[in-house]
Amino acid sequence: MGFDDGYLFGLLAALGGGLMVGVERERRKGIGPTRGVAGVRTYTLAALLGAVAAMLGTPALLLAGAGLLTLVGIGYLRTRDYDPGLTSEIALLLTYLLGALAVHAAQAAAALFVLVTILLAGKQRMHRFVRQALSERELREALILAASVLIVLPLLPDRAIDPFGVLSPRRLWLLAVLVMAINAAGYAALRVFGPGLGLPLAGLAGGFVSSAATIAGMGQRAREHPALLPACVAGAMLSNVATVVLLAIILAVLDRALLARLAPALAAAGAVAVLAAAAVGRRARGTRAAGVSPPVGRAFRIEHALLFAAIVAVALLLGAWVHRRLGDAGAVTALALAGFADTHAATVSAAQLAASGELAVAVAASAVLAAFGSNALLKIGVVFAGGRRYALPLVAAIVLMNVAAWATFYATG
């Protein structure tokens, strides 16, 4: 058997990873008769054992693994009366396996060694979070989100199922998952940071889902708690920043050519939104969230996510049908109307239509900006829910964003 640099890097990864896990376990090993059976030396040797066994071949790997498993079982029988947990035993076996993996994939093994160490070191915080901070409802919603990503998403077909060739079940479900994840992120921001800082963060997260809804919600909160007006305005401003960022992300994923055409316009609109948010943010820094309790509702509602996906599907079908019937002008009109309800849905529709060849890039770009503008009208309509002091800076920022976007679009055309 020859020896090459790959084996050397594998041995070094196994040595470093075993030391890392072993140091963490040594700190929790204890002393005296009740101490753990494995510490820094044992874990390091287990990692090296796995690496050497992998170099020698499958028989050596199986033999060494069986021997280590026997020793781990004996150790557990000795300590189970005062330490019934299996964390250290499983960590030792995993260290052996990662040592073997390091011979063939040193980088992957090193990353997993780091992840294992983080999980072991975070025992107290993880237990405290699961037992004290996480509610039953939040756990259930986290499981729903995980099942949506890991179970439902892979099972859905990634091909068009409609006569126009624009509806993909997997992509539609992915959008629904995105809505749930972003709603959960906004909820977590309020839980962790409180309303004072949480409101701007929640506004930023909410803008990824629906800036208009976020602006309306912040306005209602500002009317109920006038002391939070600057923080609510900052959150509403940041929702506009999120809208522009998400539009760029959607276009980058679905149609790079369309993104290239709209990038200057989106950058101009985003710059206006960022400057407006920064100006209001200075006032919001001193805002105190007295009298406002942390959220007690739900992290997300799956029905809202499904409604968003349904809007996207309807917009896709409507845009494709109108384009077939009336040509490019009809498609722009249909997408602009869809944008009045949701800019993101209209943007997804335009990008899908452009990617499939149903719309030219220039026409799709005009449709995205038309949807962006029609949604701005909706925002202006709901912004007065927070009163005049809340509405005026937001109306000014929304108008300037659209003026900057359209001016830049024509200037770069």
C-alpha cells in the first residue's frame, strides 16, 4: 500500500478532530471513582484508530470497530448506575467513524468534528432552551417546518404540470416553505430581542413575505403604543429593504438575464430604502419598549404560506394565458395587477415566464417594475393605519423608491 498526501491530511484531520472532541469530553469527565471512562487521550486515540483502520482496509475497519464497540459497552455497564446517559459512548463511536472518514474526505470529517464538539459543548444551553424557552406550540411548528423541507419537498415533482409549462409543484412548495421560515425568523427576533430591537428586525423579516402587510401591522402597533412610533417606522422602512433584496434573490435563482436588466433599478430603489431606514433608525435607537409584551402567538401559519403559493400559481397561469391571448402588453397588465396583491408572486411569475420563453426579458423587466409600482399603491393605501406621523415618512420613501427605480431603468435601457 502506498502512502500519499491524502493519507497525511486524513491523519492530521483525525488527530485534530479527536483532540477537539476529547478536550470537550475531558472537561465533563469528572474525577474520582465516578469519572467518565474516556477523556482527551481516549477520544484522540479512537479517531486515529479509525484513520489507521481505514487505511488498512475494510477487514481492519470492521475488526477495530467491533473491538471499540465492546469496550464502549463494558464502560457503559460500569458507569450506568450514576451516569445512565449514552452521549459519551455515542460520541466515542462517532469519533472513531469520523477518523475513518478523514482518510477519504478530510475536509468533511473536520467539519463534522467541529459540529460534534459544538453539540457536546452546548448541552446546558440546549437543555435550557428545549425545557424552558420552547413551548409545545413552537415545537410543533418547528416540526411542521422541518417536515415541509425534508419530507414533502423532495417528494414533489420538479416539472411543469400545466398546459402552459409554468407550474412546478416543487418550486411552488419551496415558496410556501420560504414564507413559513421567514415568519418564524421574525417571531424568533421578537422573542430573543424584545419589541424595542425586535420590531425593526421583525419588519425586515416581514418584508421578505409581505411588505404591505408588515407596514399595516407596524402601523397598528404604532397607533396602540405611540412610544414605539420610531421603532415601528424603522421596521416598516426595513420591510421595503427586504422587498428589494428578495426580488433580487428571486431573479438570481430563476432568471439571471432578467436580474442583469433590473439590477441597476433595484439597486437605486434599495439605496433609497436603506437611507430612509438609516435616518429613521437613529431616532429608534432610544425607543424603549415599555409596556409591550413579547409575542405569544404562532411563529407562522401554514395557511398563509399556502395562500402565497396559490397567488403565485394563479399569477403564473394568468400571465401565461393573457400572453397567449393578448401578447406582451396583456402579460404586463396581468402581472401588474398580480403585483397589487403581492410583488414577490408577480416577480416569480415574470421570471418563470421569461425563463420559459413566454416573455422577452425586456417585457418581463417592465412587468416586474409595474408590479413593484402597483404594490406601492397598496402600501400607500394601508400606511395610514398608523396615523399621520407614521404615514408621512413612509409615503415619501415609497414614492422616492419607485421614482428612483423607474428613472434608473430607463436611463440604463
